[in-house]
Amino acid sequence: MDSDLKSFLEKFAARFEASLDAVNKRLDGMDARIEASEKKLLAEFYKWAPIEVRLRAAEVQTLALLERISLLEARIDKIDGGFIAPSAKMQ
């Protein structure tokens, strides 16, 4: 191999490695910023989520109560032979 070509390739390889090192440093910085953003978002989600959990639990309990009321109305209707006025029944 020609000494000029060998010298050029060695310099090129050194510059290429330096460029890769710079890119790696920038990527490490980006990783740290992304991780910090993820932690902030997750923390805010956990602050917000309990409200949603409570609302969902209340909704489930309300639906269960409505189902029980409907079943009781059906039993009373069966016992009384339709004595309860239709306007008094749950919708």
C-alpha cells in the first residue's frame, strides 16, 4: 500500500472515530433527557390516575346497584302481580 494512502486512511479513521465519539456523547445526553421526561410523565400520570380509578370504581358500584334494584323490582312485580306503577320503576 502506498504510504500516502495509508496515512490518509489512518487520518480518516481517526476523524471517523472522533465523529462517532461525538455522536455517542450526544446520544447519551438525549437518553438522559428522554429518561427524565419519561419519569416526569410517569409521575404526573400516577398523580392523575387515582382520580380515574375512583371514578371507575364508583361507576361499577352504581351499575351493580342499578342491576340489584332492577332484580328487586322484578321480584316485587312477580309477587304483587304488577302492582307497582310503571312510572315508579327504575329506567
